[in-house]
Amino acid sequence: MNIRNLCAFAFINLLLWCLAALCYFQTGGFFTDGYGLTFTALFIPGHILLFALGLFLLSLPARLIGPRALQAACVVWGGFFSLFFAVDILVYSQYRFHISPAMLQLFFGPAGKEIFVFPALTWVLAFAGAAVLFAAQWGLSVLCKRLRPGNKTIGAVSAAILLIFTAYNGMYAWAQFMMVPTVVAQRDRLPFANPLSANRRLRKMGFEPKSEPYTMPEQGTLKYPLAPLACTPKQKMNVLVFLVESWRADSFTPEVMPNLWAWSQKKGVTYFTNHLSGGNATEAGVFSLFYSMPYSYWNDFTSRHLPPVLVSEAQKLGYEPAVYSSGKLNSPEFNQNIFAGIPNLRLESKGTEKWERDIDSIRDFEAFLDTRADREQPFFGFLFLDAPHGSDYPAEDAVFTPAGEQMNYLLLSKNTDPAPYMNRYKNSMHFTDRMIDRVLKDLQKRGELDNTLIILTGDHGQEINDTRNNFWGHNSNFAKYQTHVPMFVWMPGTPGGVKNYRTNHYDVAPTVLAHAYGCANPAGDYSIGQDLFDPAPRPFSIISSYTKKAVRTEDKLTVIDAYGNLEHYDENFTPLKAGANPARVGEAFKTFSKFYE
């Protein structure tokens, strides 16, 4: 076997792997608009070229030994890459991520047998399949020994492939700059894909991106809900989702929040003491609460402008929307997913300070209650207060002293005394407590409180150097300080009380759909959670940041980054040798593909 034969061998494998790569798109969905199809046609050969080039370069040194050594190297490396694609396609079809060295280390490590459980027949078929792939590569090598492409043929094919590679990178750079979702969404389809990005350079050259993103066509394999909902409420009660930004669970005390403390003692109010958010940042926390599924689905729902059934079913049942957020609803883009179906959506509040915008959102909600078009129809409300996010409050709430200035993260260290900053945070919660009390008393005065299901919780927590490891704020780790939030439910006709079993944000939609909307569907049709009032143990909790995912069982965490690397911690984020229950981690992985066909 000579170098010309090696060129033919690499090229034929390139074609075969391109055909195999269609399986990724079969799983993830094809985009059938012009941009999407054009990019797919360029992306597959342009990226798979790198694997074929790897095959060529890794086999080439064997030619120094002799023709037979080169043929053997071709079979070994061709079989290796083919086996990689076969396994990766299988993994992607099940979990929607690609294998990596770290995942292989996990697979062959001590916990691998618990996370990845396969029957004996699977292993037999796997080894048989591998043998077939290597045998096929041997047969292909024999065929290629008869092929002797000329210099012109090799040059023309190489030039064509190089042109495709350049075009695919150029198109991606343009599409990312111009916000074309059917192109950008394809990046994760193929393993190790890292196409060109040139946003900064294009801006320097004087180009400007499109002001609004292109619309994603209704394509793909997302299936949500898994079955049509059958909802018939016995009597329509109002629903109010009341969120507080950056609300730590331990800030709920009679000193910090005296009004809410008094409310929590009343009949019909249930306090869930052991509640976890689905994220340590706003996007993931709010998404997990409304959709009752992991943040990994964000892009698919956002690009399709597909709201959660928690909102869409309320609209179908005739609920009047009342969405009043202190923070902007287009940053993050909740106007493109959660509230995409609500007409004339109020996107922001007025005011210079966060606490001023909180008051403005409450005033507008009260004005809505004053001027409702049909008081016989229930409302679906959303209030989102933002003051604790910046530890912001008016002068009258400066109860806890000394209170530090607003955080300058450049000057903070693990040796910085957290007490003044904690006092500032407590003051912001003291203000928020007054706002919560204002809303609840107003509903009570109007006679609406006894006919309203209220979910009162936080989007995530807020760490203030609690472990003296220089963690401030959120989205930096998955410790309890950033993920453990209060959860209160006002439920007409229930005794209320305190529940100490573990719950999480994924339980909110099943609770509302069952008790307010009268939906007969099992929760698994539209969520990965269960009714908040169901004490059955939750096998795991998934918590997401913008770049990582954590699986928590009891008080242990296993953190997975975008490349499959694993780290283990306790709830204080102290490193451990072993984290979450490996079998439960395996179950959690399956939820990432639950709502795909």
C-alpha cells in the first residue's frame, strides 16, 4: 500500500463518515430552510474532513516501515475512528451530548458500572459490531490498494474539500454575527465542532449585526408535551407565580422577614424548607421553574418561541395574563420562551434603582387588579422582584448595620469580612418582605387571596463568602448558598404547615397543573418533577449554570462541564472523592433527551 492508496482510503472513509453523520441530524433534527440546509451540506464534509485528515496523518508514518505496515495502520486508525463515530452516535441519540476523554474515564472508572448499566447481550453485540467495523476497514484497504488516483485527481479533490471547509467556517462566522438560529443551532450536532467566530473582527471592519434574530422554523424533533393535555378545572382559581431574585433560604427569619414569617403561620400556607432551584443563575432557575425541565432545553424552546404548558394551558383555559417584572423580560429572553405567547407583553419597569422598579411592578399589578376586563375570569400572574440581586433597598430599610457598600468584585477576596455585605443583603430582603406583604394584603383586601394559588420562591440563592473561598454572588458553584431557596405555596382549601422533605423547581408545574388546571396527565408528560405535596423521594435534583450541570443526591453533588469532565462536592462545595449516587447520575442523564423524539 502506498501514499496514493492512503489518499483514496482516507477519502472513502470521509464519504462513509459523512453518511454516518446524518444520524446526528436525524436525532437532533434537520433545519429545512435555505440557510439551515446549506450549512448542513457544508458542515458535515467540512468538519468530518478533520477526522479524515487525522486518519491520513496518523497512518502516514507507517509507510516508513513498509507497505504492509501502512495497510495495518490504515485498518487500525480507520477502525478506531469508525468505532468512535458508532459509539458517539449512540451516546448522542440517548443523551444529546458527545463522548469525550473525561466521559471515557468515567465509563472505565470505579463508578462506571453503576452509571452505565448494560445487559450481557449489549456487550456481545458491541464487540461483534466492533469486529465488523475493523473487518470492513480491512476490506476497504484491500480495495484501495487497487486504486491509484493521479496527482490531478488528488489535487482537485483536496481543493474542493478545502473550499468546503473554508465555506463552512465562513458561513458559520457570518451566521453567528447575524444571529441566524438555524445555522448556529447546528454547532453541537457534530463531535468536537469548533467553527470560526469573527464577531469582533467583523465589527472592526464596520459591519453591523442584524438587530433582530432570524426566526427559527418549526422543525426538529422536540416533542413537548409528550401527550396532549386533558385539563378540566373543577373551579378556576387565580395563579400567581411570585419570584424573588437571589433569595437565600436562610434569609427567611422573623428578624429579616417579619411579615412573611407571620403569613407563614396562617392556614393554607405551606412552607417547603428543603427546596432547591434548578439553577444557580436567573436563566436556569426561572426556566426550570416554569418548564419543569433542565436548562439544557433553553435553546430549543427559545428558538421556537415555545412557552411552557404552565403558561400556555392557562391561556387555553381563559386565564387573563398579568406579567409584571422588575427586571427586563428581554434580558434574559423570557419574552422569547416563557412569555412568548402573551400579547403586548410588559418588558420592563420604571425607576433608577432596583427597589424603585420593584415598587413600579407592584403598582402596575395593582392597577391591573383595579381594571380587569372580566373579574369572573381568573388571572395568571407573574411578579418578579429584583432588589436582592444588587442588595438594593431604600433608606428606611437600613435595619442591619454596619452595611457595606455595593460589591466591588475587584476588591473582594476570601479574607474579606462578609458581615457588612450580608447586612446589606438582609436589608434588601427586609424591603422585599414589605413588598411581599403589600401584595398579599392587597389580594386579601380584594377577596382574591382565598381564590389564588400562589407560588412564592426565589430564582436562585446568593453566596456571600460563606465558606471563605471568595465566592460572591451566584453562578459560580452549586453550594447550598446559591441553590437552596425558600418555597411557599398558598393553596385554597389546604391546612398548610411545614414540609421538610426535598423538593425542587421541577415540581412547580406539576403542582399547578394538577391543583389549579385540573390536568389528568401524569407529570412525566410535561416535566421531570412531581407534585410539591407528594412526599415520595426525589431520586435526584439537576442544577444548571450557564456552562455546567450538577446532579445532587442527598447532600452530595457531581458537577459535569461541557466537555464531560466530572468533579464531586458536598453541599458546601468542599471537594469529595465521590459525589452523587452514580446510578442516579445515570438516570439524570436520561432527562436531557426525554423531550426529543
